[in-house]
Amino acid sequence: MRTLALPLTLLPLLVLPASAAEDSRQPVAMPAMMQEHMRASMRDHLLALGEIQAALAAGQYDAAAEIAERRLGMTSLDAHGARHVAGFMPEGMQATGTAIHHAASRFAVTAQEAAVTGDLARALGGLAEVTQQCVACHAAYRLLPSP
Ligand code: HEC
């Protein structure tokens, strides 16, 4: 009974949709056009993550590395205009943005190494570090709907 008590008290936390809880994310204001741009690049980030996972599953480590570097890594910064959008971000958000690009570039190296060593577990660990940055930023910030 005692072992059941704790899980049962925590249950409502698990089943309540996130929106029912207080939204503690910091709102970030930027012009509508920038928001559109940022959301589009976010959707491409998600697409890239899926493509990376599929490439890893197929043992195509070089392809996984290339997608990560080009779409999420340091190389992607100019491509998706991150430096321009970053001007509207609070400092902590910028730092998470930088962290994800670094994590993606690190993953790209790990994936390239996995092409030689076959160490999928290590590559997946590197990818998890990328995803953690997506989660960290989403937990802390939201876009303020523009008028
Ligand atoms: C630097 C902060 C930051 C990072 C890092 C980040 N995001 Fe986002 N993302 C946001 C914000 C802010 C929004 C808008 C949330 C809101 O207010 O609706 C968003 C929205 C999104 C959306 C919804 C897009 C839409 O059309 O509305 C997707 C999908 C998304 N992010 C995927 C990702 C993925 C995948 C990653 C990691 C590879 C990632 N994001 C990393 C800040 C970030």
C-alpha cells in the first residue's frame, strides 16, 4: 500500500495536460515575420531529427552526420538566419540556441566516428544531448503572439 501511495498522488500530474498548469514560460516578443521564420525553421529542426533517426536506424552514419551539421549544427546558423532572429531573444534563450548548434556539431563528429566504429549507442547519446536542448528551450520560452 505504501509503495502505491506515492505513484497515485503523482498520477494527476501525469494526466493533466500541460496547458492546465500555470504557464511559466517566459514570453518572447518579435515581429510577426520573424516568428513565422522561426517557426518554419523549428519545423525543419523536427524534420531533421526524424531524418537523423532514420539514417542511424539504417546504419547510414555519414548521412546522419551531414543532416545534423547542415540543418542543426554550426553550419546551419546562416542558412536559417539564426543570427538575425537571435537579436530578439533574451540572453538565456540565445545560450540554449548556441548550445544546440554546438551539440549538433558534436553529434555530427560522433556519428562520423560511428561510421568507423559502429558505436550506435554513443551516437544515440550524442543525439539525446541535441534533443535535451530542444526540450530546455521549449520549457523556458514561448513566443508572444504578435498583434
Ligand atoms: C533557443 C530556443 C529553442 C530551441 C533550441 C528549439 N526551439 Fe523549437 N521553439 C522555440 C519556441 C520559443 C517556439 C514557439 C513556442 C510557442 O510559443 O508556440 C518553438 C516552436 C517549435 C515548434 C512548433 C513550430 C510551429 O509551427 O509552431 C517545433 C516543431 C519545434 N519548436 C521543434 C524544435 C526542435 C525539434 C528543436 C531541437 C532540434 C527545437 N525546436 C529547438 C524555441 C526553441
